[in-house]
Amino acid sequence: MVVFLYRAIRKLKRITSKFFSQLGCFYVLKANGVEFSSFKSTGIPYVNVFSGGKMFIGKKLSIHNTIDGNPIGTYQKCTFVVYPNSSIEIGNNVGISQTALIAMANIKILNNVKIGGGTCIYTSDFHSLNAEIRRSKEDLQQRKTAPVTIGNDVFIGAHCIILKGVSIGDNSIIGAGSVVTKSIPSGEIWAGNPAHFIKKI
């Protein structure tokens, strides 16, 4: 009896949550001026598109912001931040779980990409590498930025970090927990910290 009641309540919670997730996500995207087509969302992402920034989403985006959407052990919601004169462009049939995309330069994700839970994509070092500059008011003005491009059919494992200036070629796979510091050709598996070549697919 207890098991039946628990499962019934859980099912009702999921149905209710799905409705409010879609509604909340729709509102957040619209309020930030995001151009989008079709999507499904568990939970509501954090979205902040600054004035002068742009965000585009293709068809059939799947966004998981809660442990219910992708029970992989990551509890953060998806985060999309677009700074002025930058953009996030997401293609068709992309799946994103508890991922952070921080665009101080352009981030482009092509079609049929899967991004694992807890992955972060950064287009900046955020701070100067020079200690004297970091101590000054010039720190944020001196940070370096470079775009990131993720090719078609790329699979990025959970808890990866993709750093500024990286391009990942079509059909490549990034192993879980990797830190990607340089561009990766098409059709290869890379993993590690820093990520290195494992084998061709």
C-alpha cells in the first residue's frame, strides 16, 4: 500500500512538474528575447541575455535542469549567460543536462549534440593571468575571450569543462570529467585533464 501510494504521488508530481517546467521555461526564454522553436524542459533554467547579446535555439531542444530529468548525480540547473556582442546558437535535436554555457564570445552548438550532466562551456578565462592586473580595476577589462564551436553529432560526457577557443569536430566524443583545452578533430575520442587523444572512432 505504501509503495503504491508513493508511486502514485511521484507520478502526479512529475505530471504537474512537467507542465510548470514547460511554462516556466517558455517565460524565461521569451523574457530574455531568445529565439526558439520546439523544446522540452524538466525544471526551469537560469537564462541571462545581456543587452546586445543574442541566443538562438533550434528544433527539439531537450533541457534537463533537475535530478528528475537526468538522475546522474548533478543537481544544478542549466545556466545560459550571454554577454553583450556575444551569442549562443544551439542547433536541432540537442540534449543538455545541468550544463553551464557562459558566452563572453560566441558559443555555437550544431545538430544532434548530447552534453552530459554538469558540463561547463566557457569562452573566457574570466580574469587576467597577470597577478598585478588581477589586483587592479582593469582585471575584467583585460580578460581574454575566444569562441567555442561544438560540431554535429558530438557526445560530451558528464562533468566536462570546455575552455575558450576550442572547436570539437563532428562525431567526436569527450570522456566524462575531461578538461578540453585545445581543438579536437572530427571522429575522435578524447579524455583526461587536460584532454588527450584516445583513439579514432
